[in-house]
Amino acid sequence: MAKKDDRIIGSQDDAQVEPVEPPQRASATETSDIATPRAARFGQGPEGRAARRERASTREPNFFERTAQFIRDVRAELRRVTWPTPNEVKNITIITLITVIFFAIYLFVVDQLFTLLITQLERLVNWLLGG
């Protein structure tokens, strides 16, 4: 095994390495006849030309227009709501009631155990102190 490793190392040392030149980069004009548009800056449209900006209306909508728009938006949102079926509402209500009753009973039992423990501890302290 050692002889094979020596041969590999020896053959690498003996070989002469010729430098390889990196590939030349081609420009856009050499690769295609179509010139690419320069990148658009903020506020500019395609091809780098300044984008046409619309003038904003200087008039603010009044109270009634804003209220009407709000009501239209609310109605649009309510149309997108997925309403539960009556059967789903019934099942969720039953599960909620069972969970509430379970935790009410659990907390009542834990409260009674702590009350009993503290009462017995108080009696023990009074008995030890002779009170």
C-alpha cells in the first residue's frame, strides 16, 4: 500500500504543470446584436426613461365618502369569510362546554386539596407551639 502511495505522490511531483489562462469574458455586443436596456432606476420606467407620474388629487374625500368606502370594504371582506356550518358550530360549542366543565371540576378539587393541606399545616404549627 505504501509503494502505491509513493508512486502517486512521485508521479504528481514529476509532472510539469502548465498555467491555464482564465476564459475571456464576452461583452453583450459580442454575444448578440440586440443591446440590452440599461437598468431602470427608482422612478423610471422601462428602457431607463423617466416614468410618467400621475398627479395625485389634492382634494381629500369627505366624511361621507370615507364612510361609504369603509362600508364597501367591510362588505367585501365579509364576502370572503368562510362561515362555519350549523353542525360545526354545535360541535365546537359542545367541546367548549365539556372543556370548561372539566377544568372547573379540576380546579375545584385542587383548591380543596390546598385548603385541606394549609388547614392541617396550621393545626400542626399551633400544636407544636402550644397555642
